[in-house]
Amino acid sequence: MRALGCIAVAFVFTVWLLSACGPDLERQSQLERVRVLAVRADPAEIVFDPQGSVPPAPVRLTSLTYAPDGGPEVTYALCRPGANVYAQDVQCPGADGLTLDGGVVDVGDPSVRALLAADGGVPLTDPSFQPQLARGIQLNVGYLATDGTPGDRGVERGVYQLSLRATEAPNHNPQLVQIFVGTNQAQPLQGARLPLKTKVTFTPSLAPGSVETYVDAAGQTQTELLVYSWFATGQGKVEDFRSQEPFNGLGKRESDYTTASVPEVVTLYVVVRDGRGGTDWIVRSFSVGP
């Protein structure tokens, strides 16, 4: 995301969200200003039928956001293919992008096709472009989040990359269904009361089928590596900003959290990404204190 001189990017093919670096250098997991924590596409990518008989379904973008006084308003725009979207003088949303009403990307819309074909970009109707379409390309979608607060803390700009492919096996978003206290998945976090000044463990739970196998560009079968990002309000501390779904016996999905020394109500935001554009999140609240 690019936030007034500080850049952070949410990539479809990257499992990490590079956090914006505000002037007070707050922790990545710390929520104090307007933030876009994740962007999700539904469906997870724009899919062309390789046989050309079924048009691509429109994709709707939504964001997981935070603002101190309530959720910010988010505007999306499809950026010009030739635009350097990370340059400070490029405005997308703005003069360098096509505003997406309702956050919907519809490649059947003539205005969308015209923008994509500009600057020698993405000529979807050109037969010579089909091999590249089969490999997949990334579309840049710019977003602007604001809650009306003056200055840096009330605005965040960023770029999300949306996959466009011709495939019979599209990617799907994982589904994050619960966060538990501890590792035995016995106590849901929502509504829990935790003691002061104590380190606890939070464990995410996925719906069956969230981890998919797929064939990569080299024709090799791969298994997704799902990665979690953890954010929280309040004075407690997220000890593990990132965790990952175990793979081949490596990695841990849990995140440790140290509660504050004063009573408070905390909201926890957890994002999961599959490294191929699939994203989901869950929000849970709990109390700290006697």
C-alpha cells in the first residue's frame, strides 16, 4: 500500500502484505490509523474459458479495513497497463485509472476492455494474446481508503494485483472459519475473557478444502502454502505477526499474543492468503481483565 510517501503492496502471487510505514513506525500488527489489511476478489481471479464458450464472470473486490472511528470508505480503480503504479505522481484511483463502481471488475465491459488494450497492454480479443492469457497476467487495481481525517493517518493508497487467466481449474479463496484460544481448539476466541499480562496462543481453523493443489506454469503439481497475518487493536501485543499453515511438517499456524496490563476490549483481525490470489479473513473480539 502506498500511504502518502510510504509504499506497501498486496500482491496476488506474494503471501506477504508489506505493511505501510507510518510516521510513528508502529508495529505491522498495531492498528492506530486508517489501514487496508487485505483485499479479496470474489471469485479469486478472472477466469477465461480456454474453449471460449463461457464469458468471464465479473469479480467483486472487498477490503478488510480499520479506522479508529469506524470503517473508512474505499474506492477502487483499474489502473492503466502502462502506468508505473508505485510512482508518486501516478494517481489510481484518479487520472491514471478507471473507477470501478461497487468494486466490480467486468472484462465484458467495453470501457474495461478499452483501458486494458491501451498502451499496448492487454488485447483480450487478439488471438495472438491467447498463449499469454493461458500463462496468466496480473491486473493492477488501485485503491484509496479514507475516513475523512486530515493528514496521513486518515488516508491510505495502495495497489492490489488481480490474476487473469484462461484455465479450467481456477483458484478459490480459502475459508477461515474460527479462531480458538489455545491449541486444542476447545475455546472460541469470540467473547472470551483473558487475564491481564499473560501470553496466550491463538489458533486459526480453516474449512475443509481450503488448501488446494494446482499445476504450475512448468506443469508441476504444487500444494498451496497458506500464510496468516495477525492484527489487533488495544495495548496488547501480537507476538507473531505472521504464521503459516504447516506444510511437510514445517511451520506453525498459531500466533502468540501478550495481553495488556490494563482492562480493555480487543478486536483481532486475521487474514489468510494462499499465495495465488486467494484471500479470506475473520474478525473476533475479546476482553482482557478480571
